[in-house]
Amino acid sequence: LFNLLLWAFFPDVYWMWWNAIGCAVTMLLTGLHSYLWPKALRKEILPYTLTRGEILREEHSWRWGYLTLLLYFVLIVVVLFWVQAVIGGGN
């Protein structure tokens, strides 16, 4: 939203600064929020909190997927080098 305001009302601000300004505004609002409202009790947030063991247990089932993606990446690179050699795209 703040970036939209920058775009609409401050045309002299270069667009690459929008991310930095948006980050600063987000950090400011987050800090203000945590200052004004008290912290949640641990027992209130416990159902929504992941432990390291839970993350590792969940990620274990993805190992074959990660390996498949890695092998697919290697296959793409090999095919691209082969195509370059066949076409003669070298120097």
C-alpha cells in the first residue's frame, strides 16, 4: 500500500527505492505493533509453533522430490551442453 502511495504522489522517487522504503515502513509498523500490544502467552501460540523435530520429520518425505529436482537440473544442463556442441555454438 505504501508503495502505491509513493507511485501515485511521489513520482520523483525512483522505483528501486520502493523496496527499501517499504521494508523500513514494515519494520517500523511491526516494531510499533509489538510495543503497543503485549506478547502472546506461550500456551496460546504453542499449537501454531513448529519444533525442529517436526520440521525434520515433515521434510524427510521430500528428500526424493529434492533429489529428483537436482537430477532434472543436471539433465537440463547436460542436454544444453550437448545441443551447444551439436550446433557448434562454441567460439
